[in-house]
Amino acid sequence: MDRFIVSTSDTYYLENIYRDIDRLCDKYSGILGKYVIGKSVESRDILALRLHGGKDEIPRFARDDRRPAVLLVGGIHAREDFSVMLCMKMLEYYCHYYNENKDFDGFNVKSIIDKIDMYFVPVVNPDGLNIVHNGIKASENYDKLKDMKIWGEDHTYWKANANGVDLNKNFDDGNWEIRTCVPGTDVPCSDRFKGYKPNSEPETVALINLCTDIDFSLMATYHCSGNCTFWADSGTHSMFNGLDERIMDELAEKYIYRKTKISPDPKIYGCGFENWFRAKMKRPAFCIELSPYQEGGKQHPDYMFDELVWQYAKTTGLFFAQKAIEVNDDIYGDVERYAAMTR
């Protein structure tokens, strides 16, 4: 077996992630490409990687209308770098098994990837990840951040971006005005501040623009912790006519991530990326909490990734790709129903 590039034995620093992305794109240049979809607050590249199999190639970064597309996202919350590690490791393993034309834990990788475009955004919030790994003084925005409250013991609890905005409360899904803030989180801080206006952050805009450009069939975003999946909210669940629940039930049967109840109150659930995706893109979206619940919200130590996450979640990307292929006709096939649904 080839020696793998991505190492998840301990902390996965940002410079190593960017380096490994370049190395993976060089090694798998026939099927893998990277694209800058935006810049962070501190002007770091926010990268999307497209895994595209088959003999036909698309010369530009765009959806192939002949096949479905699935989006897998990590690193929205800074302290949840298990999600980054998972996206990077899945990406490499899927490329490897595609080239080897071998099954990976029961999934025929080549058969799946030849039928779909898989997009990965491993690190939505690179500035926040840098803060978690290297401290607030490592941020170019230090003079602004040093006076912000950290909800936790130190910088390793940081969840927000370099403006002190929790990106997963910043999306304009129609609920931003009513989205409640815990007392003390109505100003920039380490987590839970929704921003001064919706879609205010460059990282938020980068994901919105990507989804608008590519028009994905299905999306999954990875977080920590709780070993569960958020899959539906009361504002959008009915539009899917049970499709979202069928996928969720299959996921819960195959993996350890328990099925949660439908989120009932937009004041509490609103403005997350998955909520925006359902409301605005009108497609199924799933949020997997990858690791066991940890008091205080901080992720388990990075060296525990393989034990707590990889052994359970390594094929979830292929699962969602397979579901996107299966439901693509349901989403795109009935033009009249879809047009009525989106009016």
C-alpha cells in the first residue's frame, strides 16, 4: 500500500493541512483539484477540493450537469478540528481506493465517484483553527480579540472566527432576527455570537457562494461532540416528503450517530449552515457530531481522533455520496414539482 500523506496521530496544524492539500492534488492530479472559494478575515485561503472520477473532465470549477454533487464540510467551529482531520483523511483514502479500484469497507469507491462530484471544504474557519492551535497572539486580529471573553479556560476553547463571530449562527436562513443569544454572547466573543448582521462574515459568504455556484444535491457538515446527527428542523422538514428521514434512518442504522428529534424552535436552531442549506437550497442537509459528548464543549485531545472518530466515520462521505446519487432524480427529475416547491 502507498504511504499515506495525511497524518492524524496528533494535532494537525494549518500549515500542514495546506501543504498536504497541495501534495494530494499533485499525487491525484487526474481526479482531484483545489479551488479558492473565498478568503478568511485574516485573508487565508478557504479551499474547496473536487474529487471527480471518470474519463470525462470538466475544465472549470462548476457543477457537471450530467451527475449529482455532494458537499462535505469541516472546520466551521475552530475548536472542532476532528472535523478537519476527518475531511482530509477521507479525501486521501477515497482517492487512494479509487486509483486502486478497490472497495473501502464495503463501498465500491470507483463506482460511486465515477457517478458523482464530491466536494470537500476541510477548513471553513482557518483563522479560528490557528487561534486554537497557537493562541490569540498568533492572530493578526489580536488587538481586537484580546478583550473578547473566552467561554472556557483558554484559547483552546475558541469556536468563532477572527472577528469573534460564531459562523454557525451567522447564516441568513430567515431566522437571524429572532435567533436568541445567551446572555453575554450578544457581542463578539469566543463562541455563540451571531454577528451584527446575517451573512456578515467572509467565511459564511464563501460557503453560500459555493452552494449557489454548484447547486449540490445533498450536504453534510461535521462538528463535535455528541455522537449524534441533526437532520431536520421544523421550518423545512415537510418540504422533503420523508426523503430526509429515510436517509437519516439508514445513517443511524449503519453508523453510531444517533437520530435526534426534529429541531422545533428557530430561535434556538436557526442560522446554522445546515439550516440555511435546507431553507435556501431546498436540499437535505445533515450535521454529524463526531465524537462522544464532552462537558464544556471542548473536543477530546487530537491524538484520540483515530480511536473516537476515524474508525466510525471514515465511510460517511461515501455514504452521503451514495445517497446523493440515489436521490438525485427525486430532486431534479420532476421539474414541475421542483419549480412549485421553490416558488
